[in-house]
Amino acid sequence: MKFVVSATPSLNVLKGKWACLNWKKKYRRELRNYNLFAPKEKVKTTMTIQRFGSRILDLDNYHGGCKPLIDCLKEIKYIVDDRPEWCEIIFLPQVKTNRYFRKTEISISRYKTSNEKF
């Protein structure tokens, strides 16, 4: 499953508790359009994230800025958990783009416990 949401902010923007909550609300609204549903059984997932932004963030800001998005996917139970035993997260290189085309692309693949893709 592949979907697109607003560009993730940097970790510096998310330093306050309220900033993180506001971003989670924003992502919940955007993810509603995709009709995401919880899997019937607990499965491992591989999540690939690529950010298209008007500036390139350093690595820790890029990873930390994706936290509200990952937590939101966990809250709506689309992924079981974001711990390494349940979810492998791959951050693709960022792409510098015009500010009107800022976005974050997320691709999620689910695997059964025997590592078979379904």
C-alpha cells in the first residue's frame, strides 16, 4: 500500500508536546482519505518513507520528524507496533523540490511471520 501525506517537519519543529499533537491530528485527517484498516492478524511490516521538501534536513531531524506519522499509523492500528521486531522502517534519501510540491510518500508491505509477503 502506498500513500502520500504532507511533508514531515523537522525534529526541531516538534520539540513541544503540543506541536507533536497537532501534527498527529493533521496526519489522522489526511489518512482518513485512504480507508486504512487494521490487519486481521498481527503481521510484520516494512515501511519505506521518502520526504520531498523545499530543503534537505539532516538525518536526525528527518527521522525524528517522522515520529508523529509513525505514531499515528500505530494509533489507528494499521501497523502493529513500531518496535524493530514488528516494523522495519527504511528512510529513502530526501528529494529537494519546490515548496508547492512538498509531500511524504509512505509505502507499507506486510509479511506473515514466516517472512512470506501477502
